[in-house]
Amino acid sequence: MLIKEIAKACGAVPSSIQGLYEEIGRNYRGFTVPAINIRGLTYDVAKTMLRKAQEMNVGALIFEIVRSEIGYTKQRPLEYATTILAAAVKEGLEGPVFIQGDHFQLVRKSYLSDSDAETEYVKGLITEAIDAEFYNIDEEQYIYSTRKKGLGPLKKRWWDLPLEVRRPIMKELESKLEVIIARVRSFILTILSYIFS
């Protein structure tokens, strides 16, 4: 915690990128912000990225870590944020530091096996990241990966089935899909109410 407070005192401040994105959307079409996932040697890599970004007048960078990376790199949000901020101080950065929890999604297989446990895990991870001053959390991957797994390889075979075969399957799937959508909607609303309360 001391390193994070020193970083803020030196002007390297954990920040949300939302305002920048809104400004880009209004006035700077085609502007992008590179996002960097650091899986090892975090301090050294972050120092190098920040130094080069300043030398090249890059502007904003996002340092992000994906849910799965937290597991296999053994970098919890507090360690990751603190290390990035220490690198920012070392490189003399003054201004916002964008740190993002990326793809903090529900893992489809885990969710289908035990939705309550999986939901609680992701809620805990988001809480941990917010406490570490990650002000950017991205969780849309669940919807994408679910759609991709559900439609990708089976789409052609599905539409080739006769309608009389598809109709009863569709009826059964509709009720299950309503439950999944309700759970995802409930999860998202819970997270939003937690963040904005």
C-alpha cells in the first residue's frame, strides 16, 4: 500500500479510462489506446513500456491482466497494480495510470456446473481488483465465448435439421436460455449496483 500512496504523491494516479474513451468517441475518431498484458517481469516490462511510450509521445496505455493470467502468473490485483505504479514512479510518469481487469468473466463450464460459486468468485475478484484500484473492469467475454461455443461448430448442422426435429429442441432450449439470461442479467445488475453504491 505504501508504494501506491507514494505513486499518487508523485503524480502517478490510478484512473478510469472511461472519460478518455468518451472524449475520443466525440472528437478523435480512429484514436486507439494500446493495452498491454504483462505476464512476467512486470516491473521491468512496465518500466520499458512507459519509457518508450513517453519517448514516442504515445499518450495513454492500459496495463491489463486477464482472469486466467492472475491464476497462472500468480499476480493478484494488488501486486499487479502496485508493481505498475512503482514502474510509473521510476519512469517519472505524472498523470493517469490505467489498470484494467480484463475478461473477468464467468467461466462457462464452471458457471453451468455451479452458478452460485462461479458468480461469487467473479464478484470477489472484481471486489479485489477495485480495492487494488483497478478502475477499469471488462467482463463481456462470457457472452462472446458462450455464443461462439454455442453457435460456431454446430450452426451448419443445426440449420440442416428438419424443422419438425428443431422445433421441440428449440422449445426446450428457450426455457433454459431464459434461465441463463436471467442469471447473467442478475449478475450484471448485482455488479453494477455494487460498483455504483
